[in-house]
Amino acid sequence: MKQSTHRLSRRSFLARAATTVAAFQFIPSRLLWGQDTPSKKLNIAGIGIGGQGGGNLRMCNSENIVALCDVDAKYAANTLGRYPQAKRYKDYRVMLEQQKDIDAVVIATPDHTHAVITLAAMQAGKHVYCQKPLTHTVHEARKITEAAGRYKVRTQMGNQGHSDDHIRLVREWVQAGAIGDVKEIHAWTDRPSGKPWYANFAVQELPQGEPPVPDTLDWDLWLGPARQRKYHPAYCPFKWRAWIDFGTGALGDMGCHILDPSFWALDLKYPTSVLAEIDPQKPELRAEAFPASSKVIFEFPARGPMPPLKLTWFDGQFKMPRPPMLEPGHDLPESGAVIFGEKQTLLHDSHGADGLRVIPEARMKDFKRPEKTIPRIKGNHEQDWVRACKDGRPACSPFEYGGPLTEMLLVGLIAMRLPGEKLLWDGPALSFTNNDKANELVHIPYRAGWTL
């Protein structure tokens, strides 16, 4: 595998990136990617290509895949083999510095490195598709949202359901008043206690022993800004989601899909309070891993004519109460949400409100659907981003939207770290007004050599 041996200091990279951005900002965006070049193919780079990133790149096969970056050659082998013409890298900073033909990047690394890579790419003038959740901490979510507006590149968060028709129906029905005022929502996932592979979302014990780092893995680059620790397969390549330093648990991972319809339809943004209940954890796990099950209650203020709202999240062994209007013999999906309107109650599955319906079914048959008013997406979620990069119109889930959605979920994760304590959140100020410990968790300090 070709790999550059050029050593680039972070200071040198940032200095050069700043120069690139300064030049980029003075070029009209339409002359770079806009209405003058709709048929030209993008030159796309993938960063974190071993799992979901490989799938994201396949959805971009209409374009030129020119560079591939991953810290684990073995985990990334299938994707590396799929694009033999693409240049290969381990360090995204080296790639952004050396390869000048890149127009856009797809980022699907573990959550804890999303923000630093995304910001570096935007600073270098690249359009960015980043997997959900957009960031690892609330502070990062705010910073990336602000940066997206500043650098004027086209962005998309990887909550694929936001390109679907059903999520548009939810917003159209709610905004038209067809289901009445909504004061309560229940949302849930069976992760991490459902299918066997969901165990990757839960931690039963701390890793034991010190196995050697695989020859194909650059462990230091995989850690990125996270605090130093010894390598263990309990962390990577796939089991990082349950660890506080690397992932965002079931809420951060699945909430970006399940709560997306409600967040958009009901114009949600900052909760005013959040309260969590969790399954008991072993004392040695409390500071290291997310709980195996949780219940999180968010309270939102009135939004224009919409009344205050209570949103309750359930995961693992915390089961959502069965809605009384659901017909006998009908089961709830493994993941989904119930939106309780004063006129109608909506039930939907996970991604993009798949399986959307009014319950009970008899009321769905009589439900008069409001007119469709929101443009539909042509093609898939990644192609919507490709289109945005070319014609200049925003993608459907840009960071200006995905950032606040992620921020809401990450506030809930902080409540999980302090179960039983009702936390009062001042969203505009990015702080809790009643808990200093909670404020310490708004951002996790980076290890030496890493900054945002």
C-alpha cells in the first residue's frame, strides 16, 4: 500500500490551510462549484473508509474517488481494493496538504475525531459529508455549526433518513396543523439489548491485558484528540460506540435518525432541561462507558405558536409505554417514535420516519393528508450532497441543521453522566445554569498536540 512518508507538523498544516482558505474565500463559489459546472465530476476523498464510510463512498460512485485515508489498512482493505486508482494515506492532514485536486471529503471515522477532521477539511476549502452524530461533544457541535456558515462550503450530515419522503410528510402534517398541538413525544430504540451485534453499544467490564497493536493499525492516529490509553480490540475497529472517550452510545448514534423527524417538524432547538435515569453500572465503568440502558427526559419551551413540549427517550431495557391508541395485536417497531397530537397520533420507525402512520389504523384510513409543500430529494442522501456541491444550493441536512440536532442529543448524554439530577440548559450560552459538573462535560479536553 502506498503511503506518504512526508512528516507534516500540525502547526505547518494549519498555517498552510489558513492561507488556502484566505484564497478560497475571495473566489466566487459559482466559479468553483456552481451553476457553471453542473456536469463536472467531483474529486472526492474518503476519510475513515473501513465501515460506514465505504458504503457512503459507493453512493458517490458517480464521481471521481481520488483519495482514501484510513488509519487501519486491514479494516479498510475492501474499500481500498474497490478504488485501486485512488491515492492512499493514513493521516488526513497529510492528505489535505499534499493532494490539491480534492474537491470534497466523506468522513466516517469514530465520533471522537469527527470535529477535528471536519474543521480541517472546511478550512482547506473542501465540501464535507460527515457521518452522524456530527460531533462528539456539545462544544464541538456548536463550533462546527458556526464554521460551516463561515467557510461557505456545502455540507451534509449522514442522517440518511432526512432525504426520505416520510420525514417530509411528518413536517407537512405537523406544520399544517393536521395532527393538532404536540405536547409530548416518546422515542426509543432497543439498542444495546436487542440483536446480538448491539453488544457493541454496551460495556460489561474494562478491557483486560495489553494485546499488541496490529501492524496494520496506527493506534496514535486512531486515538486522535482522545486521552492516551493502551490499544485494545475492545475499542476498535468497531466497539468504540459504548466508550465515553470515543462514541456517543445509543442516543447519539440512533437519536440522529429517530428524533430527526420530530426535531425538524416541531422546530426544536435547545431544550431548557434534561433529566436522565440509567441502569446501575459497575463503579469502575461509570467514568469509562455509557450505561446499558437509559431514559432521558427533554423539556422544550414554546416555539412561536407551538406549546412547550416534553420528549422522553428510552433505550435498552427501559421500555416505552405502549400507546393506548395502538391496536391490539400490533407491535411497536424495534426503534421509532410516537408523536402525540391533540387531533392525531403519529407512529413511525427509525430512519426518516419510515413506516409513518396515524394510529389507530382506522383513523389513518380517514386521515385527510395536507398538501405536499416541501421539495422531495432526487436520489440518495449522498447524491443530494453531491448535487449541492455542484449547484450551490444547500443539501437537505447541512451542518447548520445537523449541528443543532447533534447538540440536543449530546446534552442528553451529559445528563446520563449525572443521573437523577435535573440539569437546566442555557442553549445560547452553551452552559448549564445549575450544575458545574455538567459544565465540565460540555467539552472533553483534547490531549497535547490536538486543538479545534
